[in-house]
Amino acid sequence: MIGYDLERSEAGGPFAPVGRLSGREIAEYEDGGGELARSWRSGNKNPLQDGTPYIHRIRAVNTAGAASPWVETAGATTKVVPAKPTGLKASERRARVIGLVWAANPEKDIAEYVVAMSPFPDRNFTETARIPAGATRGLKQENLPPDLTRYYRVKAVDADGLESEWSDVVCGTTKPLPAAPAELAVEWEEDGARLQWTPPPERDIVRYRVLNKRLFGQDEISTCTSPSILIPLATLAPKKVFIVIAVDKDGLESPPSPPLEARPPR
């Protein structure tokens, strides 16, 4: 005897040759798909389908090329790929941060989750992180610019390297900057100038920075928590060019207001 002929049937279909196993002492073979000649020499060209039943049969071949009857068949079903991850959520309008969480896959042998990100909802995704299955199912991206939009998706990878489909895409955003204060006006009082302005629409403004704009740069004059401040007369000579910046509870600063030039009355 010089070897064995091996054939395979996929999902109840006809048997097709896998190839000839050379050598009398061979007693096992791991079928990864394709034909023997190709799989041995250049790797699997046609890997087996996941979650699919296969039946194999084998017969002996002697030196004259005569073959024995086929032995009784043996069947097995390949492993199913992991389920598509579900429950993916991304944070919205958090200052400088986007956070992700998702539900655990039902499979017990998930090795890791792959997170991909894109500025677009339907293309140009790139791998962002690989999260081990035993770790917290989430990702936190920090120190991001304000008013940023990103799209995310996740897939599961099991211990055998089988990958799930990508999850549904979700959108995450960072908090935008506050709007600039507007309509600066000044009223002169006996002991100084009362500077007032229209506050921005955001409800989490905690303070305002009042600055003097110079030809090059700017100096902070004072801070306040309401849209009005009294500037002492002694600090106004000969003139000031006021600008105001709003600061929210997360420390995000608005663009500067339009400047207002003020001169003390004579």
C-alpha cells in the first residue's frame, strides 16, 4: 500500500477529491480546505466555510493503483463565527472626550474586540484599538478637540481567530465651545465704567474673562460670574479695548467677543 485517497462532501453535496495522503503509516489528517497539493505547498486557497457540515471518506491505494472500497464516512461541523456585537453606544457632547461601551458577546471563547473609527459613517474606517475580552468592554478617547464628530464600529474575535461581522455604526461627539459674548456696551459711572454684554445661550457658563486687547496680545483685567462688571476709573486711562470670553463648567472658552473701545469722559 502506498497511501490513501481522501474525499470531502460539503453540506450534503457530492464528494470531491481532497487528495492523496502518501505513506502507509499516516493515520490522521487535519482538513483546512482546498486540495492537498495546494494546501501543503502554498497554504489554504479555499478554506472551509464556518458553521458548515462536512463529511469525509477514505480508501487505501496499493502500489498497482488499485483502491479499496471506501470506508464508513465521518462527519463534523466547522465552528460558527462569533455573533455581531450589540449594544454599542458612544457618548455625545462631553468635553474633550468620547467614550464607547458595548454588550458582551454570548460566546465563551471571545479573545478580544476590535474597535474601528472613521470621520465618515460609511467608509474609511481604521483600526483604533484592540480590547481584551477580560477587560472592561469600552474605550475612552481623551484630549480631543471641541465640536468633533467620529463614527465607530466593533467586531469580536474568538480564541481561534474567527471574526464576527462589524457591529452597527454609532456616532460620538465632543462638546462644542461656548458662543462668544455679544453686544458689549459701557456706561460711565462716578467711580468707573460699567461694562455689560449679552451672554451666550449656553446654560453652563460659570465665569467671564474680561481682557484689554493690545496691538500685540491681550491682558486680563478681571473675571466675573455675571454679564456685567465695574472697571475702576484708574485702570482705564488713556483708553481700553475690551473683549470678553465666556468659560463653561468644563473649562472650555468661547471665541472672544467683538472688541469695544472705551475712553474715560473728560
